Amino acid sequence: MQSRLQTPQGTWLRVFAGAVALLLTAPASRAQQPARDDAAQQAFNNSCRTCHSVKEGDNRLGPNLNKIVGRKAGSLPNYNYSSSMKEAGFVWDQDKLTRFMVKPDEVVSGNKMQPYGGVSAEEAGRIVAYLEAAGSQ
């Protein structure tokens, strides 16, 4: 006589039990994710939100940063960029954005951005992570 675990129904039970185990452990691993997201959003709020938004079309003193990673510098319609930003000739990536937030004039000399208080490279990295997450939603 075969045991129940060797039958097709037994196989189904093992797959079901594995799926239940994954579902029960997933919330614990996902519970850590919001803390990182919260820290990244807080970094954006502290350093950027006064002048920038992540909402498409919501230009403020600075352009909206929705989907900034992968966008050509100075190319957002309906925003009055400096001529140096319009002529920058590159696409924003993680590295460029991070370096720009830390020392804007070293990336695009003559730009209009005036970060108050300065942004550390670590903080800029958090902000870029937030911008990427916000842009993918």
C-alpha cells in the first residue's frame, strides 16, 4: 500500500503546505521594506520637496522629478530650465543624480538648483532610490 504522500494528492498537499509557509513568512520580510521606503521618502521630503514633486506635471520652483532616471537632462516640457541644463547632453542615471545632488555645479555648471544645507552622498543615494520607486508606480 502506498503512503498518502506518494500519491498525486499527497504531492498537492506538499505544494500547498509550501505555499502556505511562504505566505506566512512573506509578511515578515516585507515588514522591513516600508522602513527603507520611509527613510528614502523622508530624505526626499527633507531635501527636495520644497522645490520638487514626484507627481507628473507638478512643476514647482524646480521641475517635477517623476521618472527622472532615464530622462534626458533639461528635456521636461513646460519647465524653464537654465541654458546649461538644456544643453547638458546626458541622460540622468543613479550616479549622475547622486553627484548632482551633492555638488550640482560639478555636474552641470551654471544650473539653477540651489540646495540649501547640502546633501550627503548617502542621503542623495536614498533620494535616488525614492525617485526610482516613485517613478515606477
